[in-house]
Amino acid sequence: MSADSKQPQPPEDGAATTADSTSLLLSHARLTDGRTVDVRLVGNRIEAVGTAGSLTTVGARVDLAGYLLLPAAAEPHAHADTALSADTPGPVPYAPEEVQRRATEAALLQLGHGATALRAHVRIGDVHGLGPLEAVLQARRSLRGLADLTAVAVPRLLTGVAGADGLAMLRDAVKMGAGVVGGCPDLDPDPAGYVEAVLAVAAEHGVPVDLHTDGDDPARLARLAAMAGGLRPGVVIGPCAGLARLPTDTASRTADRLAAAGVTVICLPQGGCSGTELRGAAPVRLLRAAGVRVAAGSGALRDVANPVGRGDPLEAAYLLASLGGLPPREAYGAVSERAREAMGLPEVRVEAGFPAELLAVRGERLAGVLSLAYSRIVVHRGRVVARTSAVREYCDSAAALDLPRQARPERPPEPGSPPAGPDVRS
């Protein structure tokens, strides 16, 4: 017998057969085009997509019957150092261990919502120096394998004598591991000088730029667009709620300049963030009509800027559809495809060869999923990293008789308990 004949033959559908292969089969998943499919993941990639029941695996299997399978969401605008601090009495504590704890918990909350990649803004300078950034970078290391966290270094001042230290610290932050440089030029005495300094550091180190601005000054945005045009790997600004308060023709001309410069706008439908004081949301439809790339983030997650912030990308998409008038597919694209693009991440599709970054939500159609996004299964790098299951119960009544029932073992009621009604899994 030849050596070749001793090799095990692969199954007809091409499933991996090596004992150490990492594979996962997502079976009977519904796609947005109405198909029901099996999806096989090997490593951190989608290996195959076939009709339901057609694929096999030597690894684990997850039955997604009743779920809609989507590219995973991403969070392009979080604030890791202040997250979950709304209930803290007094000033926000910046001890490294406290920042690391909050940043880790916030990332896990957003992962449970479906965001497998997060971009977190972190203040540097003042009395805390680079301590908060180091804490967030430590949180990033502890989250490896669960979610991808990128830190944005946010100095307060960058111009004049007072800004010299901030500029040096910004360079140190990039050397430490900050993957993006940012800040809030609106708060500097020389906003144009601030932007110029950030762009110079970005060009020097080859990192992206992500700036906070309310966007209520069209001349300032025009200068930013002129300076940012052609910069690679690109410039992101947000939340730009002030654009909605400008006259329509002025806002349209400003949007045209941003589009021509290739600037991406991150809107925050769920509320503002600590870098801006005014409420409201960017004029998404106006920006999109001008050709501006628009993604959506969550902003503040239960800090002083938004004590009830959820950090939920599906809620952001819901608000874009419900209040912003976007079709559901475009609204979800703002928190998935467009968000990933703004963060410089590879595209995700439920097709062979694409990254295995997926979100399964109970429901049949995207509109229903954005309306009632309760039960979720999150896949990062080819494995299930988070599950959320919601069960709704009703008492017995004629109105509830035709509701779908969640199967569960029958057991006699406890003495004195009310009659059990049908369960509905959301």
C-alpha cells in the first residue's frame, strides 16, 4: 500500500478531519435573504456555507433554528475609562485597577450585545498621565480571545506652551500600544493647531485618527477636511450632532467637503459622550446623501454623560431606523459593516472565506430583530463567546393559547402557586 493511500480521505463536503482542528457548525441559520443554511467555521474563518443539513463537522454544533445570522456588530466609539461610573459618588476614580475593572466589564457588556470589536477613547495627561491608558491596555490583554479592543489616546491640549507636554505624551501613548490617536480640538484654544498636531503624530506613526467634535462650526470642519484629505489610514470624526443644528444648505456644503476628503462620521443615536455637552444626533440622511461614510456607535455607557447608556449596537440601529428613517438593512450596516470599515477591520459576510465574526439573534427578519433583539449568540474568531437568552412568560388566558410554546419538562405546580402559562422565548 502506498503512503498516499494511507492518508484519510476528506468527507465529500470538505469538512476538516484533523484531530486538532478547531471547527464549529452553525446549523439551520436563517440569512437576511431568506435562505436557511448551515455555516461551518474553521479557526477564525468561515470555511463553508451550504443548504441546511448539507454540512458536517468534527467539532461542536450549535442549532440556530429560529435565529437570524448576521455579521457581528462593532463598537467604533466607546469610552472605556469612564464607563460604568455614573453611580460613583464624587469624581470618577482613576486608580489603574478601577479603570481596568470598568473597561473590562464594559467590553464584556458590549460583547454580550454583539460587538466583537471595540474602539475605546481614553483620556491621557493631566494628573493621571498615561495610567488610564495602561489600565485599558491591560484590559485589552485580558480580553484576548473574547473581543478585540483598540485604545484611542485622547490628550486634552496640544498647542502652545501648555500643549507641549500633551504632544509628547501622545507620542508616548502610541509607543505604549494606543492604536489610534484622537482628542477634542473644540476644547483647545487653537482647534486647527490641535488637528494639525494630531495628524502629524498619526502620519509619523502610521496610525488612524479619531477626533471628537460637535460639528457646529462649518468653517472649522472645512479646515479639518482640508487638512485630513488623503491621509491614510484615514480620519474619523464624531459625534457631529451640531451639524443638525446648522441651516440645511450650510450642512450640505460641509458634508460635501467631508465626503471629498474621505472623512468618516461616527454618529451616536443613543446619546452623547463625555467629549460633548450638547444632545442630539448627526443628520445621517443628509451626510449619506452627500456620500459621507457614516457609522454608528454607542458613546457613553452609564457615565455622567449618559447615566442610562446601554452600549447596545442593535439599539443604535433601531434608533437609526425608527427615528432616522433608514431602512433596517442600512441601519444595521451602520453598526456592523460601516463600523468595521471605520475601524479599519476586514469586511464580514456570511460567505466562505470571510472572518468568523457573527451574531445570531432570535427572529426571522432584520426589522423584527431590531425591534425585539433579546436572545443573542455571539461568535468571535470562530467560537461562541457570549450567549443571552430571554424568556417571556404569560399567565393562562384565551389570548395566549395560540402563542408559540417553549418546550420544557412538565412538572407538578408547587402548592399555592398560580397556574403556569405558556412561555415565549424572545
